Amino acid sequence: MKKSLLIFPFACLTWFAQAQTPAGGSSPITNAASTAPKGNGSISGTILDAANQQPVAYATVTLLDPTSGKVLDGALCDDAGKFKIVKVGPGTYRVAVSFVGYETRNIDNVRVADRNSDVNLGAIKVNGSAQVLKEVTIEGQRALIEEKVDRTVYNAENDISNRGGDATDVLRKVPMLSVDMDGNVSIRGSQNLTVLINNRPSTITAGSIADALKQIPADMIKSVEVITSPSARYDAEGSGGIINIVTKKNTLRGGTLNLDTGAGLRGSNLGMRGSYRTGKMGFSLGGFGRSNYNTPGSFEMTQITPNGRTFQTADTRNNNIFGRYSFGWDYDINKKNFLSAGVNYGIRNGRTLQDDLSITRYQGDDITGKSVQNIRNKDNSGTIDVNLDYTHTFDKPQRELSVLTQFSRNNRNSDYLNYMTFNSQTVPNHTRNDNKSFNQENTVRIDYQTPIGKNQLIEVGGKEIIRNVTSNYTTLIATGNGPFVVDDKRSASNSFTYNQNIMAGYLAYTLTTKNNYSIKAGSRYEYTSINANFRSSDQGTIAIPSYGVLVPSVNVSKKLKAGNSVKLAYNRRIQRPSLQYLNPNRQFFNTTQFTEGNPNLSPEYTNNVELGYNTYIKSAAIYFTAFARNTNNSIQSIRQPLAGDTIRTTFDNIGLENAYGFSVFGSLDLSNKLRINGGTDVYYAVLNNNNPSSDLNAHNEGWVPSARLMGNYNLGQGWGLQGFGFYRGRQILLQGFQGGFGMYSLNIKKDLKNKKGSVGIGAENFFNTSIKIRSEITSPTLSQISVNERTNLNFRVNFSYSIGKMSMDAPRRRNKKSVGNDDLKQEGDNGGGMEGGQPQGGGAPAQAAPGGAPAPRPGGAAPAPQGPGARPGAGAPGARPAGGGGGSWGR
């Protein structure tokens, strides 16, 4: 496969990587003409950009014979620009440094005095070069999956099967992640996670992460990063992990404009993005829209309570329009000071409909009543995020100060309307719920890092989040064909305001030893103050005590021979309840069930232990992780039958959750044209709500598996073929289970002349037209069996084209940092997590937890499928709400 490259040293990087050598360690060059004298000596140093004093990550360092110029040995720099060539004998050598966009730097007369001498060359500065090299040919493919020191990276831009989809489709292919049919994401069963966009949070995910992912077109995504065990630098919130979605950017000089569009049976998309860079300033502008349509479904449910039995059936439809628009700006004030700013706006217009919801009530075998309902749910929102960030670097390499700020606000209208008839007669009780809400966050963060000696790094910083959320909810009823009037019940209409202030400070220490051990330890303290109140004077202010928490973390890794490594990590996390759990607004899915929050919830506390190992066997890479996790004070749902056949679901801190499992992932190159990636995640979940009531006490346990397999084949002459398959096993819930399902797709793409664009065709689930999921919920007072069916057969055509021309600009080796708020347990457990990705080249490499994710959150894997009375996208009784709907709000 021919690729026009501006950067020839990338070929060298691939060359070294194939030698299966850890970054920063000795990396023998297989084509070396001769070998350096052997000994126990070493040559080390740090490669820096001469213009801004920032590390040059992954630069190639070559050891040469000064007389003949023959290659003797070499090494690859790590993220911090450090390298070390080991087992060097006595002698005099030449050291050459090369990397994309830089002039080659030669250091002569490097003398190793004896067999045990350690030579440190200190800081080696290299100058940028704008030279454009001739086209070269590289045979092979860039990996779809990459395992880095602190994260797993899925390179979405290399997967043509993503064309025309959205972020939900992309995340199904990422190791360690599981996505249900409604788009709710989990990491090995835990939905206590944070989704970031370019290392930044957004209130776009506050109402529902599932809805937010549908607003991001797959064509816009460059890669997805999964970070599972952050250090003290990151927010204490979030026991699951971070999903960082990196969108396509262009930092070259000049201007481009790209068009992406697609049309299919179930949805269409249209997007444009452009960028322009000149001098010290860069601009980017993007706009993307996506519509979902023609997505019919159906469900049925049998519900048994002490008061009788009901049977429900309904047809469903979903129609959604999503959009996301962005403007970015960055400016290099001088070689030590940098500014960046951005504005993002997201919009959602969604409607879910339940047609002819039929409810039949029984007492024994006798029918006691029938009703038909038509439910219309509208969920519209707009989100704006504005950030301004400043970074200052110092003369001393890796010393840096940054000030990061962000303002974010989400305005949302989430309303539902329920028309009912009873025995073919109009019932004077049509119901409407209007919920107008907003979620506003103001965040400022200060970080400082400085090296100590040659192999240590200190990080210290602080952060404050000021959050305000307000929900104004009103329930109205209509008599016959009359107008809707406000329901006079105090619990049905009110205004709820929740203010939260979080102040945090952290200290982290990193040590890298000569024998390839890396240790990162630290601690973070967070203090939370809360006040909440109702507009109604009868309910007034809610007394919620302030609290502080200290969360330690320790990560240890050891680099072994041939690029293998082993990692061990422990961390303690906190999970605050998000406002979906706190909001007292009653969300009626139909006349037989409703959910309401509990404003008095307190946080969960979790302990995580992970052990990971990765190895390379010829052309295969294998990653293994074992994990254990314990959560106390867990937030779990309580379901109680009320008068008649109505089920009430609320939440309380009553749960204990344990999980133990493992993950295996592998990547195999069968040839330079064919690559296969696949893996499985398996864990054993144990759930117990510890409720003293015999009617409400619940316990459940069992195995939860999932698996994925994908293949990528280069047909030549611009043609490419990709296939993907995914299976999500049965999920264990506290009071039952949710059935599993599978998905698969096949895609083919043809690049246009000069790779200015491409055209492709894709198909999903083409052997079966729908997916059925069966779920059960059981307790001493409640039994539910429901079956969800959704049409999933899809064909689509995609087209993309690019105009404009870019030229090479010298790479800027500075950190790209941003604010991250990751501190809430979200709807459907989709909360928490940790902020941002690790710094890109500004300091010693952060050591991740052992090659995988923490133990899952049992029972949080997915909400129970919606029953006939549930709004599509919302959990049935026995499940946490999953995706907006009447009364859901804010973060």
C-alpha cells in the first residue's frame, strides 16, 4: 500500500517496534552491520526540542562506529524524550538522533571508559526542519489497536466499517468496552465512567452519555482511548475509568476543507470540517449533523405483584436529529507561553413514541380491566462548552505550569405526554409532564510539575468545580377532551435546585529505576459542599452534610525482555451520585410504573486491584489482565409495589458489590495485508443490597462474558475490506438478568484518485432483521418478564472528499491539556471516571494500572430492558434510568 509520507522516520519507528523492544530501553537494530563491544555500561540522555525545550517523544537514537559509520546499536525515546542504550562495552562512539520534522543531530567522541561505565549525555537539543521528503512505500498496516503505557488506543480512522455510524458504533469495537442496544457504555460491567471529547468533559453527557455519543459522527473520530487506573493527578471520582474520544485535527500549515456524508436505511449524516494555520496561529471549524429514522421495534412484558397480574404490549418508534459544531483557536505567544481556546455547541432533537400500548389486568384468570395508551416523549437539548487554557514551560526540561478553565452549560426540555383510553372509552386522566432544566459548571484547574534529578518527577495541583443544576417540573392532567391543568399534588410539580462545590488538591511522585521499574504513587484530597432546596415552602431546604475524602493510588510496572511488561496497581475511588439519582421528579413510564430520585444519597467508595501482563510471540501481541473490585455504600435501586399494580422505583445507599475477572486481547498479523484483532472479557459478579426488609432484600451472582473479533484486509489499488463481530453476554442484575445480543458488519471502501476522497458500502446484521433481548426481574413482591425487539438490519453508502493543500509545519512539542470534570455517578451508572488523557510529552511517562480495566461494577452493566410501559431508552422497573425521557435532567 503506497502512502505519501512527509515523515520518513516513521518507518524507522516501525522498524524498532518490530524488534519488540520497550520504549526507552535497549533496542538492537536487526540490520546492523556490526555489534558494539559488550559490557555492562550504558549511554543515556533526553532529547529536547531546541525551540521550546519540550521532550521529543519516540525519537530514534543510533549508536555508530565513528570510523566506519556502521550501526552498532540503538534505542527509542519514551514519552518524556528519554533513552538508554544498555550493555555497551568500553570504547569511543558516535550517537545520532533523528525524528520526523527535525534535523539529524550527531554527537561525536562519546567515550565509555570501562565495562561498567554509565554515560549520561544530558539534554540533547534538536532543531526543527520543514523539509518535505520524497514519497516512500511502506508495506503493512497501522494497528487498529495499540497498547500504550497508560491506555489502550483504538485507531478508529483506520476502520472503514465506522463510515456513516456514530460514536456508539465505534465504542463497540474497543477492547474492555461493552455497549448495549440503547448505547449505554460499560467497562467490564461498570458504567461508572466518564466520556471525554479531546480530553475535555462536557455537559452534553450530563443528561445521558448514550444520547451524547449519538451526536458524534464516527467519521469525526480519530481514536478512542481507554484509561482504567489513573494516578492522584486525576479526579477521585469514577470507579470505572475514562473513555477519551479524540477527534480528527490538523496541525499542518495551510488550509483544508473536508466533506463527509452518508445515507442508509436507518440513518443519514452530513458533516464538514475545515482548518487553517498560519504563523503562530491556528484555527479549526467543524459542523456535523446526523438523523436516525425508520427504527421500529416492539416489546411485551408480564408483571406480577401481590395485587394482581398485568400483561403489556406495544410498538415503538424513534426519530432523532443530532448536531455538533465546534470552533478552535491556538496561539504560540513565544517559545515558552501558549494559549488555546475553543467553543463547542451540541444540539439534540429527539422523539420516542409508543403506539397502542395495551395493558390487560388480571385477578387470577379473570380480566379486571383493559386500557390502551399512546405515549409521546420529546427530549430536546442544547449544550455549549467554552474553554481558555494557558501553558508556561521553563528552561529546565519537563518543568511546566498550566492554568486551565472551562464554562459549560446544558439546557434541556424533557417532556412526555400520555393519552389513555379504557374499555374503548375516553378516560378523564390524560397526563403530561414538562421538565425544563439546566446544568451549569465553572471549572478552574492549576497544575505544576518539575523533575527531581534524572529519574524522578513531582506533580502538584489544585482544582475547583462550581456546579449548579435546576429542574422545574410540572405534571398536568386533562379531563376528557378538556385542557390540561396543573396537578395540585405537591409531589407532582415543583422546582428543585442542587448546588455543589468541589475543591481538590493532589501530590504525585514518579520514580524510574535503572533496572526498568517504574513507580508512581500519590494521594488526592477532595472536599465537597452541597446545598439543595425545593421551591415549595413545605419541602424547603434539604440538609446534606459536607464531606471530605482522601484517595491514595500506587502503580508499579516492570519492563521485561523482548518488550514484555508486567504491571500492578491499587487505587481507591469515590463515586458521587449524579442528579438523575437525586431528582425527585416522578418519571412515569406509564400508569403502572414510575421512578423518582432520592436527594439524600451519599457517595460510594471503591477499592480496585489490577494485575496485567503483555507479551509478544512472533507476529502476535497478547495482553492479559486480572482484576478484583469491592464497592461499599453502593447506590442501588429499590422497587416496591404500591396500590393497585403500580411499581415505584427509587434509590438508596444499601448495596455491596464485588467482582473478580480477567480480560484477554490479542492482535495477529497474518500477512502485510491481513490483520486480525480479538478478545474476551469475563468476570464473576456478586451483588447484595443488604436491605433489612425481607420483601426488599436481594442477592444475585453469576458469570458475565463478552467478546469481539475484527479483521482488516488490504485488497490493493485503494480497495479495503473490513469485518466486525461483537457479542455481549447476559448481564447480572441485582434482581435478575438482562439477556445478551450479538452484532456484525461487513464494509468495503475504495479510495479515489490521489486519496482525495473515498466511497464505500456497508451492511449490518444482514442475515437477520432484528435483535431480541429477554430479561427477568424477580423479588418477593415483584416478578417481571420482558422481551425487547429492535430492527437492526442496515445498509448504507458513504462518501467523503477533501479539498485544499497543507504543507509540513515543525511539530510543536508541548502538552495539550484541558479541564476535566469526571465526578458524578451518571444515569444508568454512566457517571464518574477520571479526567483527561495523560500529558503528551511533558514529563516522565505516566505509569498506568496493569494493562486493563478495574473490576466491573456488578449489576451496573445495563438497565433492564424497557417494559411496554417504559419510554424507549429508559429502564424498566428494576433498572436505573437509561437515557433521558420525561423528567430526566441535568447532570
